[in-house]
Amino acid sequence: MLDRGLTGYGAYAESPSFSVRVRRRMSDFLSSVNLEYVNLGYRYLTRREFYLLVATILVAMSGHDVPKRSSWTYGVTGGVALVVLSFVVVVLLHLELAPSSTYLIDFACYRPPKDLQIGRAEFVELVKESGNYDVAAIEFLKRVVENSGIGDESYMPRSLFRPAEKVNLSAQWPRAAPLCPFEAADGVCRSSLRSAKATLLREGRAEAALVMFGAVDDLIASTGIRPRDIKVLVVNCGVLNTTPSLSAMLINRYKLRQDVHSFNLGGMGCAGGVAAVGLARDLLGAHSGSLGLVVSTEIVSATWYRGNDLDMLLPNCFFRMGAAAVLLSSRRLDRWRSKYELKQVVRTHYGADDRSFKSVRMKEDSEGRQGLSVGRDLLDVGGEALRANINALVPPISERISFKCLLPWLPLARNKSNSNRKQESVSEENRGSDGNCKYVADLERAFDHVCVLAAGKRVLDEVQRELGLSEEYMEASRRTLERFGNTSSSSVWYELAYLEAQGRVARGDRVLQLSFGSGFKCGSVVWRALRGLGNPRRSPWFKG
């Protein structure tokens, strides 16, 4: 406060002067204290190391300088306190040093509506009516579909054959956001934008919304989680890549939190689901105590080929609609309600080899029509990647010694009557092109259940022969192929759902999910069941 005026006394009389009076008030806390250090102190107080240190000091103090005049009661009380504090120290030390686990709370597989079911005979008729294929291509498609192992109840969008018949979202999600990326404010796609690629992109996004929203809705209904509690989101889809991304579609649909860690994996084919689980595990390990959502799918509209090149027609015969949503957690308290614990993720990539790199790829034919090309040496390339991946799993010693190259040299396997001829034939049969032993572990000893990607009947036959699996271990894969077709990376989740629906998963069972895809790569995930699983409330295998 200022006082202005004239000085009335002294040497400076009649001269102008002023005085300042300061009124005391409370200091501004925000300006006087550096909030960065307050935040740092709060973080230290909430860390387990702080309480571990305090407990250690208390334990040391409780056993130091005990007075000689202490009574027997005081000694007992102090001993109990020492034991309790020691137990607290051990527990805190275990929580700090023990690696955090990733738990699978639940998963859901989408089952499309019945009006999207297409049998084999109807598939061939729709191919003929579309007018996109010549006689040789139609005969090829018919022959492959009849021997594919796919039944008459798999799902496909009819818009692939009849462009005028669009995927209808309004029946299930009346308030779904517009999915045409070129759509104007009035909801109309202008004629200048009605190209073939624009139509494919629009139908692809509509199909992606149908299957992804359906799987996530089922997962939310079965777990009761709040979408805003999800900290990590990983979506994988092999071919369809849109802007905004598929993960952004889910964030917009379910209004996820602003700090969600979202990733959209593309171009990884049927093995993308393994990569998504591995990435989610790493992110949940970095953000302990969080929930993660993994969504795996493949969009048939994006993989569909409308030409006559035979090597590009194969995906048309196998790929079908489907998606899986998986809820993961790194919270220790979620263990009691979780189904599985993640034990191992192994990925093998043969992309450095040119033959493997070109075995499955997206390309255009001579007329500029885009599709997936499958090379003739795919099975050979896949076998090499499969063996390398299985070897990297490092099963126990009892399984490691069971590779086929040792059988001719074991005393029980020798037949003295024709030992030389039999040993040479078996040994040559089980050696690779480089002359080294084909190491094949006994998976039926290492795992209780095996879910092999349901790529096709011939692929499953080769995997069964290569790994020496029984029909019981291949049942889930073959039944999934027959009922749902090849749903790409989500296929292994339909197979696990089949095992649960059959009541075959018991507590402590080890489950191996095995996938392979373009690149060429092979991936495997190992789960351990935390409880017996049977009669799930929701399953794609239930009628209704």
C-alpha cells in the first residue's frame, strides 16, 4: 500500500515523499514449493522398497538392546513381533524380486449371425454368379473347397459375391459410427469416390467392426470389466490397414482412456496373434497392475481375390469371418479369477531367407487385381520354421531325448534280423537337407493340449505327421476348421474354446497354441490352466 504526500519536517520539509506498507499474507504454496519434488517424494512413499526398508529397520530395532530386567512376557511379545516383522520383510522381498506374471482372465470368440453362413455348394454357386472367374478358376475353387476340411457352417460376407449386398451393422449396433472413409457429412459416398478400392475399404471396415465389436462385447459381458480400466490395447490384422486404425475404431467405440497404450499390428499374417500376446505381455510388465486387451482378426473382404491366377485363389477357399478378444492382466489379485497364466512366448522368423520371404505375399496379377499369393514350397518352408520354433521351447529332458534320429541307435529299437536296412531308412528319413538330425520333441509329454492353427486340412496333416501328434491332440484344430474355417490368428482361440466347451481343461494343464504366417514365421504361446474349465457361460460352440 502506498502513501503519497509532502514531508512536513526535517531537512527535506515541503519535498514530495511516499511510503510503502506491506500487508502480510500466506505464501503461495504453488510458487514456493517445487511440485516436481513433491511428486518424487510421493512416488518414493508408494514404492514397496520404502516399506521394505522401514520393516528391516524395525526388525533390527526390535532385537537390539533388550533390557535385562525385561520380563518373560516382554520377551514373548518381542519374539512374536520379530517373527511377524520378519514375515513381512520376506513377503515384501518376494513381491519385489519375483517377476510379475501375466494372467488371462477370459477370452471371447465372435460367432457371426446365421444369415452369413455359406456352405460349400452355395460357395461354388456364388462364385459362378459373381462373373469374376473363368471356367478353370471355378473348377479349381470347387476342387479345393471340397477337400479343404471346411464344413457347411462357416461364415462369409455375401458382399464378396454380390457387391450390392453390403454388410449390415445397424441390426446389432444402431449407433455405430460411419465406416466409409470417404463419406461426406450427409452420409453419402460421392460418385467420384466409388472406385473398386474405395468399395473394398468400406466393406472391409464394416466387416472389421462387425467381428471386433462382437468379440469385445461378448468379453465385456462375461467379465464385467469397464472399458476405461483397460491400459493396453493391441490389435492385429494381417491385410486390412486403415486410417484411422482398427485400434482407433475400438477406442472410439468403447471410449477408452486417453493414456491407453494402443498398437495396431499389420502384415504379420496368421502368426500376428502370437506377436500381439507377446507385445501385450511386455507392456503389462512395464505397467504392472494394469489390464490389457488383445483383439485378433482377419478381414475376408481385404483378402478376397477376383482374378484367375491359381496361386492367388487358395486364400479364397480357406479364409472365413471371425475374431477373438483376450483380456490379460498383470495384477496379482486377478490370479484368483483368471483362467490361465502365461508361461512362454516363442517366435521364430525366417525372413532372412528369400524363399521363406516370398512364400506368402500380397501382390497384383497381370490385370492389376490384388490378392494373396501362396508359393508351392510353403509346406517345406513352414516345416523348417515349425521345427525351429518347437526346439526353442526347450521342453524337459524326458522330452528332449525323444527325437527320431536316436531311435535307430536305441537297443529297444533295433531289430537284429534287418537292422542295417531299417536303421538306414529311418535315419535318412529323419535328416534334413543339411544332413543334420531333425529334432522333434515329444509334445504329448510336454503339453496336455495342442492348438494348431487351422489353416487347412493338408497343413494340419503335415503338422500332425511332423510333430507325431495323435488324433486326440488334433481334434480341436480339425473341428475348428470344419466349423469355422480358417479365421487366421483367432483360430487358436476358437480351438481353446472348443476344449473348454468339451470340459477337457483341468487345473495345471499346459496348453500350447501354435501359429505360423507370412514372413515366414512361426510362433507359439504356452499357457497353464489355473483352475478346471468346463461349461463356460459363453462360447462360439453353443447353439443359439
